[in-house]
Amino acid sequence: MSDNTIKVALIGNPNTGKTSVFNALTGLNQQVGNYPGITVERKQGNCQLPLGFKATVLDLPGTYSLNASSVDENVVIELLMNRNDKDFPDVVVLVTDVENLKRNLLLFTQIKDLEIPVILCINMIDRMQLKGITLDIPFLEKELKTRIAAVSTRKKPGYCEP
Ligand SMILES: Nc1nc2c(ncn2[C@@H]2O[C@H](COP(=O)(O)OP(=O)(O)O)[C@@H](O)[C@H]2O)c(=O)[nH]1
Ligand SMILES: [Mg+2]
């Protein structure tokens, strides 16, 4: 962390809502480009936090695991394996959709094994009722030894638990 700015990386399986979370956090405060030499899109943005803190937020391509099997996954792996990378995150926000929580926990565990601080963002909680899903957040926080934000980027106010 430097200058009261923390580096946040959004990581998760494809279609869990990483870009939606990124847009909600950074608004129009975004720079979009490409990773050198490949066509994978690189999105970075800024976000004001309470108490004078700021965050730079990196929206990473979708990945199922840290076992490289695609160009997208390689981008994520190269970043997380290199603590000298200027974008190496102070904290990873693992974005999962509520329906595929179990599948996303593989990635969560792999990132935890690298001893990188990681919190869980369970997105799409607007779909819980329809799908008959219930969540015991305090239990999950205890089991996974992390903090959890259960959110919906689609139905914003009132769905975001602290
Ligand atoms: N129902 C619901 N759909 C969502 C939510 N957030 C994102 N989506 C949808 O999920 C799809 C994937 O979202 P996106 O942000 O592109 O996911 P990414 O691939 O992880 O970056 C899109 O169709 C979004 O509109 C949410 O909170 N609720
Ligand atoms: Mg995306």
C-alpha cells in the first residue's frame, strides 16, 4: 500500500459479475487497454474509500483455477505469482455468483494458499429467492476464514451487506 491507496484485484470464474462489480466500484473512473502482446482486455479504475483511503481496482479476465489452460488464466496467474508486479494486489476480491459458489471456492482456496489476502464477494443475491438458495454468511466467514460481501449489482441499494 502506498499513499493511502490499496491495490484491489477482482478475480473469479467467467460471468460471475466481475465487470459489473468493477463498474459499480469505479463508475466512469476507468482506463481500458490491453495486456502487452495479447488481445486480452485490461481494465483498471479508481475508487474512493472511507477515511481518506483510495483503491485502484483491476478487473481481471475470468478464470476457473490457477492451473494455466487459457490466455485469460495466464494473465491472472502471472500477476498472482509475481509479487514484484506493479499491479500485485494488496487484496483479492474473489467474485462469485451465488449459484456457483462451490465451483468458485476452488479458486478461492488456491489464492489463499498463495497467502494473498482475499475476501469473497458473493454476487447476484437477487437470484437467491428464485433459486431457493439460502446463505449462512457468519458460518461461511468462519469456515473460510474471510470476510464476505453478499451483493447484487443489478438491484443495488438495500442488497449490499456491510
Ligand atoms: N441477476 C443478476 N445478474 C447479474 C448481476 N451482476 C451481473 N449480472 C449479469 O451477469 C452477466 C455477467 O456479468 P459480467 O459483469 O460481465 O461478468 P464477468 O464475466 O465476471 O465480468 C451479465 O449478463 C450481467 O448482467 C447481479 O447482481 N444479478
Ligand atoms: Mg468481465
